Amino acid sequence: MAIIRSIKEFLTEIEVLGEARNLFFRGHSDNSYELVPGIYRKDQLHSKNLIEHEDKIFREVISKSPQQFVSKNTLESLALMQHYGVPTRVLDLTESALVALYFACEANTESDGEVIVFNIPDDSVCHYNSDRVAILSNLAKVHKDFMFNFGLVSVFRDKQKEVELKEIKYDIDDLRGGLFQEDISEFFLKNSEDISNKLAKDEFELDNFEQNLEELKKSFENAKWLLDAKSLKIFHNNYLSNLVDIYEVAVRKAIASVNQNYFGKLLHNIREDKSYFDSIIDPYHLAQVYAIRPKLDNPRIVRQQGAFLIFGIKETHFIGFDDYKPIAELDNKWILRGAPKERRIIIDKDKKETIIKELETLGINKSTLFPEVDKIADYVKAKYLAL
């Protein structure tokens, strides 16, 4: 654990992180805070969160101040609500370490602060116009009883991965001259429906590939199959390749079934943002957390080099016990500094005011990070009262 008492110490700690591709930061003024978005965070007075009212909160805020939300899509509306302190399913981040340090020091001198550092993989970083972001944003508009499960999607997807692991990469010279290549292709073309049926009935034992191969070879009348090694290798590759394709079709059908059973209202909400959105959602996308690089059309986001984490919801097999829209889990592998890692960047509460003054010499203060007139007024007033 690193205890930070100055900007110099902080920058030294950040420097050792190296040049990670997607570094994001978050400053907590109290190091006991958890990485939970506002809509899921329990209110200390009432010991409850507001997730069961999320859709009502979203629509009521807009209905009471419609002029603020004209022409904004759901993500942009959530960002604006976050801006004004409305609890949402997004969590503020910044791409500036010094901005995160400011927030770790600002407003609370009774507790040690903390700067959490993330290194988020490319496939979990989205831009503001991503379809995956549109899906998770619109969870804010669905009823508290919204639920879904993966159905057979996970079953077929797991089997597809098993098959892919069994593929053997032969050299092209090792396959040249094999017999009956056209017969092999024709066999799979003619028998794909039968193979699909066997998959549906789970008659293929992936761990007993040799037995399956022998069964399929019986479909060929030409006994030379049993004697030609190169043809058997071609058969092997065709068998696995076609099996992968068939599982892919099975996955798509399973996804379509999940959509039909669970996602009708959600799809309707998404099309309020994107009228062209395809009527299909991969349920795995709902159970993710994504980092968002937002549109830079908000002065506060620009000055704070702002970004967001947006949280999806877990697969749910039933609803009850107040476990509404259960929050998707943040991947702890993304966290370079911060709990649950042992190495944390803790800001000494007794040095927060000193660090705030150091940041001001670098042009980082309330008036530069919060360009609204009321925030600038607060900053100017405090500045001259201190003289």
C-alpha cells in the first residue's frame, strides 16, 4: 500500500505503471468506498438502494426537466443525470491521473482518499455510439422485474469452443493429394441437417472423437477411406470445421430464442435511440461491464477528461427477495491499483489540503474542472475568503 502525501509521490507511483493501453482512473474521497454505481449504492440513512425504481427515476427526471434532454439518447441522458447527481448505472472515470487525485482529495478531509487505477482490455472499451453501450444504457428504462437467462446459448457456445480446441493445423503439403476431397465436402453438405439433429439431442461425444469419426466414415462406401491417411486428415479437418459451423448456427438459434422470451421491451427501448438496431441481442452482452469513451460535447467531460463504466445485469433465473436487476460483476483483473489488490494508492487525509493547493498551481481546481457558473462562483468566493 502506498501512502501519498504529495503530488510528487503520487506521480512516482503512477510512473511505475508503465504504458498500459487503456488506463483509466477514479478518485474516492473515502478509501472505504466501493466501485458501485449510484443506483446500486445503499443509502446510509435508509440502508437500501434505488435499483427497483430505476426506470421511474429515469423517466421522472426527464419529465420534470424535458428541455435539458431534448435530442439526447439514453446514454447522453444518463451522463447528464450523473452530472446533476441523479443515481444511475454509470460510474465516473477519468483518463487523467491528476484529475482523479483531485477528486480523491476534494470535499472530505475526515477520511483517507484513494485513487483506483484500471487497465481495461480493448474489447471492453466502447465509444459512445456502440451498440453494446446502447443495450446496457437502455436497461435503465426497463421495469424492476426485467430478467433473462442464457438458455442454451452457453451450452452450444461451450461445445463450439471444445471443438475449436480439437482442430489440428496441418501443413498444406501434408494435405496435398488426399483422395475424395469433393466427396468429403459433399458428405457434410448433405448431412448437415442430420448432424444438427444429433447435436440437438447431444448424441455427439466430443471427448470420443475417434468413435464419431468411425461412425461418419461408415457413410462412405469406398473402402479406400480406411487406407488413405491424407484423406483421413482432410476428413478430420472438414468434420471439425463443419461441426464448428453447425454449433455457430445452434448458438444463433439459441440467442434468437432468448430474445423472443425476454428482450421484447428492451429492444423497443433501444430502437428509441437507434431505429435501425437489429432485433437481436447477445445475452452475454447484458452481463458485462464496459468502459465508455463519451462524446466530447459537454464542457465538464472535456475538462475532466471524463469517461464512464456502465454496468449490465447478471443472468437471472427467477425474481424475488428484492434482488432486482442484479449488478454485473466488475472484472478484478482490470484493477491495477485498488481493492481487492494489495497495492493501493491511499491519499493521506492530513495532506489533502496541501495536495489541493499543489494541484491548483498546475491549473486543476474547481473552476477548471466544473465550468458551470455556480461552481466557478463557489471557487472564487472560497479563494478570496482565504485571503
